Amino acid sequence: MYLTKEVKAEIFKKHGGNAENTGSTEGQIALFTHRINHLTGHLKRNHKDFNTERSLVRLVGKRRSLLDYLKKKDIVKYRELIKELNIRK
């Protein structure tokens, strides 16, 4: 599977402060970005997979909500995270 415990822990360690801090907004956004990139690659190969397409749209919406929350809470962290993850507004 593309998302193992080790990969998940590494994402949260890098963006959330430590591996156990899975509730941090920055860590969740980074995890969603990782999943979105994987689903995008899958849809490039399987363009008729509409269930995955729907899941991707929902995931992008969740990430957008978290990004809006982070933007209201701390604009500096928001800008750093967007630059680091290459997310476009």
C-alpha cells in the first residue's frame, strides 16, 4: 500500500512537530496532499474510475477547509506550508 505507518509517521513528524501529533492542522494538510497526489496519478492511468474521482474531490474540499482555517489562525504558517507543499490557491 502507498501509505504505510512509517510514511504517515514521517509526514506528521515533518509537518506536525512529532509523529504522535496527528491532530495538527499542518500535518493533516500534508497527509491530504500526499493522498491527493497519489489519487491524481491513479486517475491519470484510470480515467473512468468515477468513485476515485469523487473521493479526490471530497479530499480536496477537506484540505481546502483546513487551509482556510490555518489561514485565519496563523497566516505565516499558512504561507510556509503552501510554499513547502507546492499547493496553489
